[in-house]
Amino acid sequence: MNSLKLLKKLGINPDEPVLVITAKEALENLLEAINEYCPHLNLEKISKEDLLTLLKSYANSIVLYHPENYHQERGALIENFEMLEKYGLKEEDFNSIDFS
């Protein structure tokens, strides 16, 4: 089956995004999880490169994990744990955010 033909047949714009989340929304969600699980983490001085890395990880986590109990946000934090240690994340925080 041709996906383009099916979308057009049903009147669905094939260029329409399926999942859209802004950087602001993503960071707000991450900050909620950080406040809940990582009290030592302070992103006030995070570099642009590190924040973009964290946001990309969050985008991947949205696809991989369900949204309950901040699993998506916690997945992104775990994936970037070593990087985030520069910003105050502590070893004890790992146990708090780990859900596996």
C-alpha cells in the first residue's frame, strides 16, 4: 500500500506533523520532573549545546516511554546523567529518577 495515496485518498495532508512539541513545552515538562526527582539539579547555567542535547533526548523519550510518572522526562535525564552532573545532579538522584 502506498502511504501517500492513502493519505491523499482520506484527505490528510501528508506534510502535516504528527507530533509537535515546542522547546518551551519540553523544558517546562522537564523542569516539573526535575523539581520532583532531582532537587540538586540546577539548569540556570546550562550551555546551549547541553540543553539542546537534553531536549533531543526528551524528544526520543516521548516516543519510547509512556507519559505517566514522568517516565519520558526521567528517561531523558537518565540518558544525560553524566552531562547533568556538571549542573548539580548527584549520584543519589539517579536512584530517584531510575524507573527500570
